[in-house]
Amino acid sequence: MLKLKKFDVSLRTAYAQAKELALAQKAVPLLTAGSIQTERRAGGLFVYRYRYDVSGKRTAEYLGPQSDPATAEKVERAKEEIRDQGAIAEYSQKLRRIGFHGFDNSTVVTAASLFNAGVFGGGGVLVGTHAFGTIVNELGVAASPFPLTEDVDLAARSVELAALPEGGFIELLRQTGLPFHEVPTLKRGAPSTSFKVRGRSLKVDLLVPARGKPTRR
């Protein structure tokens, strides 16, 4: 039997503060906060920001020559992003330890990629156990035992996006750095509505209204 336990007001306040900080972001980062490094190369000193994706692959962002004032502005913005991500990560770790529900990194970056693309603002709704976890957090309660699955279920009558990457929805998911592939449908030639990470149980399912005559037994 599922049991619910309400957090005290101080813990609910900590959650509200973390949520406020997270909502202040223009987009949810898909990479780690990373670090800023100045490197000596032919011709002078140059500044880079090194980060990692969910698969552990390192990416380098060139910020510019150290002597350039424009580089100093980029470095300051990067430092601010690193501070904000660090604060959110610290809040998240503390909230998980005291019993708030959290998701694994792969699920987080998958949902973040959908959010950044405007899926939720364009008509998509998260459903299933991940939606339930979000709801109990909003209510300030802990659920035990938690009925967790790795599936990211997305329900929508229709979703309007300003722009999809070339390659469509599957390429949007691959921006996470995870090796998503389309799961074939039972009807040959029909577009896939299920996408799975190779070698993992993480899957994204698009739940859409049925068309045509209802199935009868």
C-alpha cells in the first residue's frame, strides 16, 4: 500500500526556493556546469569552458582570447551559470536525501530536452510515474514505496513546435547525448511513437488519441 508523509514547512520552503531558482533559467542545461580554463597556445592565452554530457563525453566551448574584453563578458556569464547550476545541484541533493522524489540523470536530460524544445508549452503533458513524482513534490509529501518506471510518457492531442532539428523528434532526443532509436510500430510504414535508448530501459512514449473505429473483442 502506498503511504504518504507530509514534509514540515521548513522542508517545503527549501523545495520552493529550489524551484524558484530552477524556473529563473532560460533553458534547462543538458550539460554539466563544467569549468573554465585558460590555456597557452601559439599566439597567446585563450579561454575555454569544458563540460560533459550525460554519456560522459567532454565538450569544449571556446570563449575567446584572454585579452579580449568580449571574452571577459562571456567568462562572467559562464561563471554565473556555473554558480546557478551548482546551487540547484546542491538543493537537489539535499531534497533527495530528505525524501523528495528525484529522477536519474538520463531521465532528467530527456525531459529537459523536451522542455527546451517547447514540447510542454506547445501542448504536451508529462504523464505516468514521473508526473506522479512531480505532483507529490508539489504537494510537499513523500510517497513510499514509489512506483517508479524509467519510461517518459508524453500525452498530447497535438504539439506545435516552432522548430525541430533536422531529422525530427528522434534527433531532438539525441541532443541529450543518449543513443535513442525508434521502436518500430506494428503497422508497417506508420510513424514511430516510441523511442528507446540502446542498451537501457529508458524509453519515451508518445501517447496520442486513437483514430478510426474502436477495437472490439
